[in-house]
Amino acid sequence: MIANWIDACAAGDIENEDVIRFDHEGQTFAIYRTEDDRYFATAGLCTHEAVHLSSGLVMGTIIECPKHNGRFDFTSGKAKGAPVCVDLRTFPVKVEDDRVYVQIDA
Amino acid sequence: MTNETATGQIIIVGAGECGGRAAVALRERGWKGKVTVVGEETLPPYERPQLSKGFLTKKVETSTFGNADSTKFGPLEIEHLVNVKVESLDRAAHSLSLADGRHLSYDRLLLATGASARRPSIPGGEMALCLRTSADAENIRTRLHPGRKVVIIGGGLIGLEVAASATIQGCSVTLIERNDKVLSRCAPISIAGIVEARHRAEGVRFIFGTGVKSIEDRTDGLLVSTTAGLTLDADVVIAGIGALPNVALAKAAGLAVDNGISTNEFLQTSDPDIYAAGDCASTVHPLLDGVRLRLESWRSALEQGERAARNILGEDVRQGTLPWFWSDQFELCLQVVGLPQTGGTTIERWLSPDALLNFHLDGEGRLVAASAVGQLNLIAKDIRVAEMLIARRARPDPRLLAEPTYRLKTLLAA
């Protein structure tokens, strides 16, 4: 498997403690920035009803689905209880020269 | 009850979202005794909200209906009796009689009996289809063909969602509402206006300020007559005129009933061994100054189910989440948290020409509710922040609330 680092956005495109949507080759991702400037990426759709998580609220390291309040820890992808029970897939992220890169399997 | 008494029997009447969540929550909290869920439907617990939306527009099928909890019944050894009605409850004997002749004994009982669609009590009212169960939805779905004339009675959430779904399916839709606007029970007029305009743009016709007098079966279809003397031809008539709590079992057993099975803030009924939760329960709400409320919403069904389960196992968790609901109509999303009618002043925050948030403040400037309409990605974060502010009984600066470029989340740090 070849690991691809994809240039997703500028570091400043995401506000602190927030999330944006990133689409790449038919896949959708959610990219997060924590209050202390750490960056993370997960699959973009909630595992419950395929709603874009980027519309949801970030609190600490939790992303809450905007539709049904399903919660995930975006640093690990762990689902935090009903109505969600399937974990989110996570992707490695690095920041170089103020650009955010997501590692997507090719 | 404690988790150590592994010999006990907890019975849950009702296998909807609430009953299902409660059953799984009992296991999650370590309950080792027996758990039996008795339901009148044949499906495992499923999410009803999709019935009027994704299911009617053929985006989802019954095969994928089961919710997260339903998949755990087997592994967690939760017994699910399907397709059976509970005929009576003998509180003194701690037993239930089922329609098929079986008797079940309980140590603790949870009533999660839900609600039933209210039917129009007019001549021919039985010809109006109602939407509550997956069977109801299937029945409606088979009739929504392109070009069909659909008359909807009631401009509330169900009526509007079905109107949108029927329109998407190519039907010609007319909605009759007794009041002079849609959503009069649950959303402010500014939001109702945006929702109505969106429906009109899609071709939905509205007839306001009149009720339906009768439905007649003609050889070539149905004839709907309004109280104002208007007549409409229809292939399908669907009524969305509210729901009534299923309280007959509780009432016959002598439990206190007040627009739903009465419970205290711990979801306990007038019989300490019996709890009630979800659409059937009228509960005292600590966040709303002890107002007695019966909530018909997906989220409260789940949360009350879970909290009732925890209390059955000896915890004392108050029922304390704010009322919250959402609706989807075309690409518009509606979200309301708290009770807008309890606010005196409304602050508007326009996020785009058709995305509006209303903040409802009481006489002391405290945020008591928020309501929004628009695309999900525009409104969802702000509604969630509003919910947290309401729970904190915050008094946010109205000028900041009204300013769409101000990041609302900043108020949480204050």
C-alpha cells in the first residue's frame, strides 16, 4: 500500500477547536484543529446516518454529529455511545509550512 | 434494585427507541437479571424519524431500519417478545397479562408505550392514512406515484415532512391547515414563513384557516370537503394531526395520568416499582422550572429510556435534557431547542437569506430557547451552542447573538 500525503488546506483555514470538510477523489474527510493547535482527520461522514460531521460542533477532542448528537473522539475515532456504535476511521495528519497534509491510502 | 440481585426480572413494555435504549442501558450498567421487552410490532427497535423522510423518498429500506441498540439484543440476552399486546397490568401481583394468554412477572416495570397517531374524527376520517409505524409508512409509500393527488390534513411536522416527500415523489400536494400558518405549535412565525415559502416554491398548495369536514369515497377517488365549503379531489388523504399518548394500560391499572403517564423527575410513576419514559410519559422537567411536559421527540425517547434504566438500577438521575427536535423538508433543516413559547423577546440572527436562527429570551434576558431553519451546516453548530447556553441559564448579550459574524461559541468561555 502506498501512503499518499495529500495537501488538504492551510493551517489557518480551520479555526481553533473547529472542523472543516475536505473532499478528495470521491472521498470526504473531516479535518480538525484543537484549541492547542493539534490537527486530526477522520472520515467525513457520521457512521450513524452519513451526515457530514464538519457541520457539527467540536468540544475539546469530541466531534458531535449535527443531526443526532452522536459523539466521537476525533483523535481516536472512538464512538462515545448511542446513537452511534461504529467508530470513525482516522487518518494521519501532518502540518508542514503552514499546510495541513492528510495521509490517504492509495 | 442493584446489579447483584441477578435473579430479578425487569420488563419493558414498548419496543421502540425508548424501550430498546432502556433494555441495552440496563446491560451496559451491569444488570445481570432478566430483561424482557414486549412490543406490538414485529421489527426490532428502529428509528421512526426516517419514516416520513428517507423511507417515503426511497432512500432507505426497512432492511436497514434497526437502530444501534436493536443489534445488541441477541448478544446481551435481551428477550424481545414481538407482535403482542399487553392486555392488563396487575400492580399488586406485579404481573402483566399478554393478549396471547401469557403472564409475565416483574420486579420493576418500564412503560415505554409511545403514542398513537390521532385520527380525524369526521365522516370518512378512517380513509385518511396516518403515519406512525413502518407498516403505516409502507402503506403510504406504495401510493405516492408521480401525478397522484395527495391531500394532507395538518401543517405540523409530520404533515410538512410528508408533503415534501410526496412532492419529491412527483405527487401533486395540497395541505390543509386549521390555523393561518404552518408549525403553529412548535416554531416561531418567521421560521414558519421560510418553511411555507420553500414548500410553495416546490409546488405545494396551502389552504389555511379551515378544517376538514368530511372525506367521501367516490368511484374515481376521494373527495375532501373543508369546513369553508371547498371540495378537493384526492387519490390519497394523509392526516398529520398530532399523537395521543398510549396510556390505557397505565390508566386501567390506576397509575396517575396527566396528558401522559405522570412521573417525577426520576421518571418514576405513582407506583415506585413502575417507571415511564418517552412519548407516553409526562415528566417534571427540572430545567424548565418543574414544568410538566410530555415530549414527542426522538432524542428525549432515547435519553429518558436510558435514564429510567439507570434509576431502575438504583441511580438517581434526573430527567434533564432540554426538549430538542429536528425536521428535514426538501434541503431545509429545522432545529428547535427549548420551548420558544416560554420566551418573551426574540433575537434574530440571519446566517443567509434563507437561514435564520431565533434566540428566545425571557423577561430577565435569559436564553430559554433557540429555533433555526436553513441548511444543516449553517445552523447546527449555533443551535448546539445555544442549547449549552440555555442549560447554563446564561444571559447572552443580544447584540452578539444578532451578529452573524460573531462566533457564538465564544460565549461558552464566558
